[in-house]
Amino acid sequence: MSTEQSAAPSGGDAILDRFYGVIPAGGIGTRLWPLSRAATPKFLHDLTGSGTTLLRSTYERLEPLTGSRILLVTGVAHRDAVCSQLPELGDADLLLENEPKDSGAAIGLAAAILARRDPDIIMGSFAADHVINPGEVFRDAVREAVYTAATGRIVTIGIEPAFPSTGFGYIRSNSPLDIEGAPNARAVVEFVEKPSEEVARQYLQSGEYHWNAGMFVAPVSLMLEHLQKSQPELYDGLSEIADAWETDRREEVMARVWPTLPKIAIDYAVAEPAARAGDVAMVPGSFTWDDVGDFAALGRLNSAEEISELTVMGEGARVFSESSSGVVVSDTKRVIALIGIEDVVVVDTKDALLVTTTEHAQEVKQAVERLKASGDHDVL
Amino acid sequence: MSTEQSAAPSGGDAILDRFYGVIPAGGIGTRLWPLSRAATPKFLHDLTGSGTTLLRSTYERLEPLTGSRILLVTGVAHRDAVCSQLPELGDADLLLENEPKDSGAAIGLAAAILARRDPDIIMGSFAADHVINPGEVFRDAVREAVYTAATGRIVTIGIEPAFPSTGFGYIRSNSPLDIEGAPNARAVVEFVEKPSEEVARQYLQSGEYHWNAGMFVAPVSLMLEHLQKSQPELYDGLSEIADAWETDRREEVMARVWPTLPKIAIDYAVAEPAARAGDVAMVPGSFTWDDVGDFAALGRLNSAEEISELTVMGEGARVFSESSSGVVVSDTKRVIALIGIEDVVVVDTKDALLVTTTEHAQEVKQAVERLKASGDHDVL
């Protein structure tokens, strides 16, 4: 149950031995409705046809670096599903949120609890619902990030931009840092918000920008130091919870304090203030990365059965296609016949059906909001 | 049970008193799969949002002319569904086919049985799955057709072509016939097959052509005379069945003879040979007529709830539409969300889902044939 019992396969490397993985498994993935929804969020699905859920893939991607030194932060409603996906998790490895509070509270709680176990821990936080390949290249970047973090920095792993995306934030970096074991680490100048397409093109041309994939590696002490400075209320609440965590007051304190915590993303709570203080570095990752932001992504990512230009997902899917292309996700055993329809997205679940186009896949989120407003909560 | 007990509200008109309606209710309506299928063919659906099945509407359209003098010919599998739709039907009004044998056998059997009840009957045959409005204009045309038939002719009701259709056969007519009670009746020159679009345009310009809607009004004796000449094998088989119909040998003879009958459409078996013999007349119908040939037709015909340009059919349909147009048929209670998809056809049933476009709606038939070939009989 305690960290002493966990083994990290770092080969006795004193710095890597300090590394601890944190997986915040939150977020419904509303743009993937009706497949992803409150009861079965995105991270519990196999969205790549690999046979493995995104959550399990995330765990297995980290494990060669961390061994069992992985904390999972998720909603109390997902406890059973998460434990079924990750039978390796012990009670001490699972942080359950009473209600969703954004990444600031989730990652901050992990930092506060880990700091009380061992103040020298270097934590690395990685979302449970991203697709990354190959794992070895990812771990190479994380290893560099850990060495960089050990020099007293908050380190983000930046993704080489494949196109001028207007859907991601960017990280601007400049000079190399010359850190042993981290030849590619650079100083971060600033984080910038999702740009216009024109600005995104300029970012690509400049060569100074990487996509911000929300991966942070840092000493827990430094995370907490910046959290205390920029979000003292959040810091105080998390400290109170962490102090009670290993006592019989855990539930009482969690129930009382957690609902009062401010909702804020870790980017605003820690990363951006730390960048302004000159404390952030970036390690570029040359792995492929996809946040599976919508159903159009499934067409790109899927290695499942393809009928000509149609990506078909779902065990036991019975899809007949005639001159059609796009993405079909079948969560039922119904026959699905597509005739002469191009770039279509069809998502067939027991109680809800979505029909859209790959071009309009991003708009699913707004449609779900309208459904919510209209009172159709049974399918959300 | 006998014709003596049936009352025709013809006001004592000696010619109209001879009139008897025949409704062949066959044909699955494969282009309307998965809504229409073997177990629930097209005529058992309300495809216009009127609250009434096509079959019931057909019956009610004829009833003011015929009273209860209506024979229904359908498959034995549909007996219960048909009787539930038409509780007025007595045992003697229902001719049940052991297996489908095309319209020649179905209408020929009705003619043979009616001729044995009363050789002076003028029958009028009208498909159970067409949409016609208004009923009064339809009955005006039928009335003229009955008067024309009484002069010893097979009479078809031709539809004024609304556009150069390549999907219908045409009737070419010329000189008016000057028949009392039938001022619009004309002599038919010939029936012609579905034309090319260029030829269809020429037909429209000439003013000599009407759509062949498969409506035939004729003395039963004349129907049988032409059937005997052109299809002696079919005629002999039907005669044997009709002779046994009111005896205790009906089932035995039906079971033995019916399966051996040739499959042929009434057009080839009677109408075309009769036209070549100069025995066919046409009464033009100025009602609107639609054979609901595919799902695109539903958008034209439906008076059901419309969400902007989207036609939604189905009791309890829960459709959310964002910038979408087309036709949605919901046979389930599932939420159907459409986002940014135009001219789409979505047909949602318990075990099968169709997604196509109004433009490709005609191709549903071929897709169903492919499904059949692939062994998916459970949803056909």
C-alpha cells in the first residue's frame, strides 16, 4: 500500500526511481456521444480497434517506466469500471473524486498526496484518453522530461505540429537547456491559447511552437509551490484533504472540502504562472499523438476492419456498405446498411443514434448540450 | 357471404351495381426496407402520416362506390394483419395466396371467383399500397371507367404525367370514345415499357401518353376471355381453383394447383394482349397518384411533423436535427440526432438501420438483394 512496496523498473537510476505516474481519468468526451457519455466516458472505450481501452493503453504505456507507481484519479462512479480495466491498482493507487473539479484539483490532489508519501517524488501526469504511438518513443520523451524535472523544473512534452491546428493550444520554446540525460529539453517562453488558422500557420513556419498535449512532469514540491502561489484557496483545500487522506477522517474531509474547491485547469493553475516565472521546460515528443477529439478522428486512428473507405468499429458489427465512406461505430447487433452516402458518421447505440458527417463531427458537443437543455437526460 | 347480401351505394344505377372492387395486397415494397419487409409489407404501413395504413386508405377510397363489395387478395401470412386493418371483411371477401404468384394469378383468381358468383360483375383492381388524393376525384374516374367497361372494354385509369418519369410504364391513347357517363374515355393504342428520359420527354410533349398506374376496370367475363387466350395454362389452373372455391375441396385444390401457376404480371397476361386486340380504353385521372416507390417519396407525401426541411415519421419519434434535411423514419423510441447532413434518409427499426440519401433511395432494393445473398434473412 505504501510507496516502499512499489518497484520501479528503472535499473537503479536514482532520478527515475523518483518518478511516479498520475493518470487523471475524467472528462466524458462529449464529442464522442452517444458512444461516450456520463456512464461510459471516452477513456473506457477501445477507440482504435486495438482490443484495449484508452485507459488500459495509457497505463500499459507508462508501466515500463513506473512499474506499479501509478496513481489514478477518477470519479467515484467509475470505480468499478476502472478497477475492472486495471486490476493491478491497489486501494492506495486510486483517488476518487466526489464530483468533477477539472484538472487543477485532480492533479493537485495527486501532487499533495504524493508529497506526503515522499517529498522527492517527480510526478508525470498523462490523460487517460489520448492515443500515442509508439510507446517506446513516448517513454524516451518522458525519461528526458524526468531528468529535466529533476533540475527543478515543470516540464511539458510538446508535440511536433502535424498541421496548423486551431483546436490545440501551443507551447513556445527557445534555447536548449543542456541537461544531462535530456539532450532535447528547451526553455519554455510561454503557453499560447488556440490560435486562428493564420496564426497557427505562422507558428508552424517559425519552428518555435509545439502542440500542448497537457502532459506535465514535475517535482511534486514544485507543483505545489506554484499552486500555492497562484491558487491559494485550491492549495489550502487540497492540503487539508491530503493531510486527512491516510486517516479515518478522509471521507469526512473529502465530502466537506472537495465540493468547495474552485474549478480550474492545471494549465491556468500551475503551468502558465510557472512559465511566467521561468520555471517551465519542454521536451519535444516525436511520437504520434491524437486526443480523439471527435468521430472524424476514428477514421484516422482505426486499425479495425475497413470496408473500402469505411471505418467500421464495434464487436459483432453487421455493416453493409454500397458506395459509402466515413465512420460507423456499432454498439448494437443491428444490421446497418449504408447506400451512396459519403463521409458519413453513424454511431449506433442501444438508446441513441447519431448521423452526421466527418466535417461536422466537432459539432456533436453543441448538439449534446441542446439535448441536455431539452431534458433528454436518459441518453446523455 | 354471398353477393346478394352486399349493398352497393350506387343509388340503384344498374351499371354501377355491377361494380366490385378487388384489392391485390401483395408486394413487400423492398425499396422501403427496413420499414417494409416480408412480415410487414408496405401496405401495412402508414406512409403519409395520415394515421391510416395504405391498405385501409385504399379500402376507404373504394367503399363509397362499392360498399362492402370488395375482395382482398393477399398472402396467407398477412391474414391477421389484414383483418385487423379491415374488420369489415367477411370470410368470402378474402382470397389467401399460399405463395406470391404476381398480379396475373392474384387478379385472375379474383376474376374467376367473381364470375362464378355473377358473370355480369365489372371488377376494378387497385393496388393496396398507392397514395391517391382526393378520393372524390379518384371515384369520378373509376365511375367513368365502370361505364366504359360496361360497353365491353378493359379500362385502365391513366395518370396525367407530372414529369418525364423513367420509372413508370406509359399508356398511349388517341380518339375519345363518346360513351354515356364517360365523357373522358379514350381508345388505347398501346402500353409502352419504362422509357429513357429522352423518350419520356417526347411522350410528355405529344400529350398522347399517361402513366400506367396498374388500375384496371373490366367485365370479369372479358378479363377471363383474354386470360384464356393469352395464358391458357394460368387460366386453366385458376378455373380449377375457382370451381372448387365454394366447396370443401378448396384447400386441397389450392395447395395442389396454385404453386404450379406461372408467375406473370396482369399487364402482360391481359392488358397488353387486349390492347393489341383493340379492347382497351383509358380514362384519365386528374387526382394525384404516388406509388411510394422509395423513401424519397415520403418527403413529398408526408403531412407529419416537419423539422425545417426534415420529414419525420414514426409515433414517438425523438429526433434532434441541426442543419439537416431529408427523411427520418423512426420505428423505435431511440433518440436520433442528425447534425449537418443534407438530403439524408435514416430509417431506424429494431433490428436494422438504413442510412442513405434521397438521391440513392431507389438503390435500396439492390442492397436488400445483397443482404439476402449474404444470408442475413433475419432482417428481411
